[in-house]
Amino acid sequence: MTSELWIKLLVLFVVVAMGWTAGRTRLLGGGDTVRVLSNLAFYLFTPALLFRATARIDFATMPWGTLLAFFGPAVVWMLVVYAVNKRNARLEPAAPAVRAISASFGNTVQLGLPFVAALYGDPGLSIHVAIISLHALTLMSLATLLVELDIARAAHHAGQGAALMTTLAQTARSTLIHPVILPVMAGLIWNLLGLPIWPLLDAGLQMLGSAVVPMCLVLIGLSLAHYGIKGAVNIALLLTVGKMLCLPLLVLAVGHWLLGESGVPLAVIVLGAALPVGSNALLFAQRYQAQEAQATAAIVISTLAFVVMAPAWLTVLAWLG
């Protein structure tokens, strides 16, 4: 990897370490602080980022074939991980969806952008930006639907839920007003209506959205200090293998041998699939108070593993030509 990428990786770990130090020294308080900051990121900063990104998508220039080669396998893999974990009756209702998003949602911004830009320049960057624009819309929306259905189903089986139709209506409502789904849907409607984003609104959204990355990195450190990783390493290792080996293999197989992708487009989607677990997985886990230690450990372990996995996948792509 280039020196620029090494520096980017180092910066990520430095900011995470600062969050961990703040957590260990209780500089920001105890566990309630982690929850408050997580809610701030999930309910304010992330919706601003998602609305602005979705409202600005240029659908006319999207490389739909290449995007299908990335998101098709990603959705399938996410559903496979979800289905496997659903078989474990000991898990809390939200756990299968949290593990599924952890095994499929990558760090496309902090690591993906500089990585692709350094290797493939503007041709690769245009494809990667298209992936980013649909990343949360596709994967987070699906995870939200799955977890809301599971929570409603668990409440119904426990005798705490309403009738089936009422449960379905409540699930649909919870999904639509979710802090990920709502800004994405609002952004899509804004986009399709051809409405401009007023400069004042755009500046405000951009300011709020720019806080997502540093806030999430600090939260990873705080979560490490608060939850620890004891008892979470085995699951985190499995999620890392799934995210950085199984998913890119599936994207490679579908993209190259089924859909005929090659060259820069193939490289970008395979490397995008091989990126470490994204910090949104932790926000999702904290939103539903499930698998927080596992999600935190998976983010840290997979980011460390990227030092080895990135050159490995570059070698495979070079061999394919």
C-alpha cells in the first residue's frame, strides 16, 4: 500500500485510541455518555449525511451494471448471515440483523475513498462514489426492515404484541420513521422532484454530516473501553472472515464470471467488498442495544486485517488481469 494509505490507517487508529483513552479515564463520563453520543450520531449527524447524499445522486450517470455486481452479492450475503444467525434461539431478537450488517457493511468512506483514489484515480473513484451513494440506502434499509420485523415478532410471541395486522402496521411505521430510512426516503423524493437544496440548508447539512466520521471513530474507542471485547473475539473473527473473504469472493464470482465485469470496475467492487467493517455497524448495534461488543471488536479486528487482506486481493486481481 502507498504511504498515503498507511497514514490514513494510522490516523483511524489514533482517533480510536483517543476515544478509548477518554473512555478509560472517564473523561466524558460513563456508559450513559456512550449512549448519548451514539444517539447524537444516529439521530442527527447520520440523517443529515444520508439526506444530503441521496438528494444529490445523479441517477442518469450511475453505472447500474457494476452496481448490480456489487449490491446483488452483498444483499445475498447479508441474508445468508442473517438466516444462519436466526437459527440460534439463544440470541436476542436484534442480534441476527446486527451480525448481518456487520458482515456486509464496509468502511467505504474513511478507508475506501483514499484507497480507490490512490490506486485507480478518477475512473475508479466515480464507481466507488456511486457505491457510497447507495450503500446505506440498500444495506442499512434491509437491516432495519429485518430487525424491526424480528422485534415485532418477538413481542408478539411473548404475548406483548398486538394482532398480526396491527403488528405489521407498527413494523412498517417503525421502519419508515427510522433515522436511516426516513432521511433516505426524503432525499429520494427531493431528488426525484428535482428540487434544489438551498445553500443555507446545504451548508448546515454538510456541517452536520462532516461530524459522522470523527464521531464514529471516537465512539469505537469509547465502546472498546466500555464494553471490552472479552467473549466477543470469536464472533468478531467470524464476521471479519465473512466481510473480508467470503463477500469479496462472492462479488468476484458474480461480477467477473456471471456479469462479465473486468478491469477497473471489477477491481473497485471487489476491493469495496473487502473493506473492513464500517462504523455504521456499531451505530446500528447501539441503536438496538445488541451485539455492541461484537460489532466493536469486528470493526477493530477487520481494520487491522486490512493491512494483509488489501495486498492479497490486489494480487488476486492482478492475476486475473
